[in-house]
Amino acid sequence: MADSYLTLSSTGESQFVEKRSRFISYAHPITSEDEAKEIVAAIRKKYYDARHVCYAYALGHDVWTEEYDPIARGTAIMRANDDGEPGGSAGKPILGQIRSRNLTGVLVAVVRYFGGVKLGTGGLAVAYKTAAAEALDAATIEERLIMGRLVVDVPYTEADTAMRYIRDAGAEITARDYTATSTVLTVEMRQSLEDDVRSRLSKIYTLKFL
């Protein structure tokens, strides 16, 4: 089970000119669709005189685990917007660059100022792909862990055993509370370790998962 994902820890920005059209691109870490929309709105406001602001974003730890299909699937969300460019010539190549790096929690927006020379659908796709790639290259990519969490209630007489099982499984006790007869432990671990931690603790028959 994958228990980590790649995202951005800093923004990236780039710009270049292709046949007199100017492309200005931004890569941002995001945590929600609303945040993505707010960033795009701010870019539109800043570049109010630009003809196009195209973008794509991906959210969800499992966003790239299934066959590529830019629609929402549960918690996995992909969006691509051509903003008036020919269909598939802008949003899709931008999204493709996010996918090629296996990134999630990421928005890439590309502003285009038309220079008077038509690039054609193929030329546009290459230009938007390049703009997205350069913005992502300018950002900082980091790996983050997907964490699991358990809360258990264990009698005092078995608390030491439970804590030993937790440590042996590579998990961490992040909080410890007490009742009249038991200890309540909050346990965190890499998601891939959760089943093992649960299995070990299940050997203590008086322990309860909360």
C-alpha cells in the first residue's frame, strides 16, 4: 500500500515567448478546490487584460492510481480548463505535466497574451506543456507521508504490553490519557503499518479500539 505522496512545498513561476505570444505560468500547492478557484481568480484579476488563463489541478492521495481520466472520483479530483483555447490544447497538457511528476495537491495556471500569430492546436499544446513544466521545475517538490491513527483503551495492567507492541510495530504514541481503570492511547503510524499495529494490539483481549 502506498503511504506517501508527492506535492509542492513552495510555489513556482516561469514565463517565455513563443511566436510573440507570452506565456506566464504559476505552480501552487493547494488543499481544496475552493483554494484552487481563489488562486485562479487572483491570477485573472492580476492579468485582467490577458486573453486566456488556462489551468489544471489535482487533489487526493490516490489521484493517479487509476487509469488517467480527468474527472472527479470520490476524494480524487482532476480538473482541466482550456479557457477559450481549442479543446484539449491547454488544460490537458497542463494536467499531463502534473501527472507526469505524480503530483497531487497542485494547481498550475498559465496566462497567455496573444501575440498576433496563431500557433495551431499542436503548437498551443506544446507551449502550454512547456509553460506548466517550467513552473513545476521552479517549484519545490516534497514527499509527504499518509498517516494512520488509532485510539485504544487498555486496562492499566496491560498498558505496558500495549505500549511495547506499539513501539515494536514502528508506531508512535502521540497522546496518553487516563480513566479510573485504564489508559487511553492515541497512536499514529504510517498508513501501511496500521493493519500490523491493529493486529498486534488485538492480542490484548481486554483492549478496546475507540
